Amino acid sequence: GQNRSLPLGRSLSALVLLQTPEPCCKSPAWSSATAALVKSPQSFLLPYVIIHHTAGNRCTSQASCSRQVRGIQNYHMDTQRWPDIGYNFLIGEDGRVYEGRGWSTVGAHAYNWSAKSLGFSFLGNFSSRAPNAAALNAAKSLIQCAVSKGFLRRSYTLTGHRNVFPTSCPGNALYRVISKWPRFKGKP
Ligand SMILES: [Zn+2]
């Protein structure tokens, strides 16, 4: 829960950044400060979006998705020893987008590719089933939001984690979906 005592420097909660249908206009529901994070400024107009799945449990409510995000953050910080959760944003089947490193900080999500991309990860395992419409729509809105905010080039390339690293991520079923989305390239 949000009230348990946390090690110094850990953000209080994953930020619930936005909800469809007005992703770019929504104010954050949480103010998240991760003091431990050494900020590496992300340059604007990035050329790539890389899609992941967390390969974890499904979540369909704000409470359960927040718990998932918290668990992933703990794993990335305590086990992986990263300064914060690796993804830039996470997407739940509650239709919400949860902020990880956000727009302006380089992620740790795709070896050799993090500095030139935004990493968006769907919460759940999508090897044998695709995310629901709420999550897919939230992801599409997030991509549009990135373009309209100037964090992503209009001529961006969308790809899956498996296209830049030997991994099954983002799962076969999700991969099939994103491979039909605009600007997708299997060999980025
Ligand atoms: Zn991945």
C-alpha cells in the first residue's frame, strides 16, 4: 500500500498519468519524486517506441495495477539495482497509463536502444492473449501524446522488444497486434 514505510528516495507510488480519452490534458493524479534517480535527460524527438510486456499478472483496476507497478519498481530497484523502474510508461488493462521514468529520463528497458527510444510496457503476460481494448487504446493515445508533446518524432518507428534483443517480449499475441499498427517495423 501507499502508506507503508519505504526506503528513502523511493517514489510513493507509480504515477497515474493519464486516462483516455484526453491523455495529454490530464494532470497527474500523483506527484512522484524519485530522489534516488540520477536523471539522464532524454533528448526530444526520439525516433523509436519499443513495446514490452511485463510478463506478470493481469490487472484491471487502478488498485491492482498500482500494486503491479510497485512490485516491478521494487524488483528493478532492489534486484536489478537500477535507480528506478526501467520503463518510461506502463499500461494497464484498467485503461490507465502509469508513469515509470516518464518522458524526460532515459529508461533501462532495451539494451543499446533505451537512449533513443521510449519504452512502453503492458502490464500482464500477452504470449497467448492480446491486451483488452482499454489497454490498447491507452497505448495508442500515449503514442499520439508523445508525438504531440514533441518527445517522439512524427516519423517515429514502432517496434517490439524482440526486434532489438533476443527475447520473447512483448509476447506473441501482443506482438501480432502491434505489428499491424501504424509505423511498425520488424527490422527497425
Ligand atoms: Zn521487453
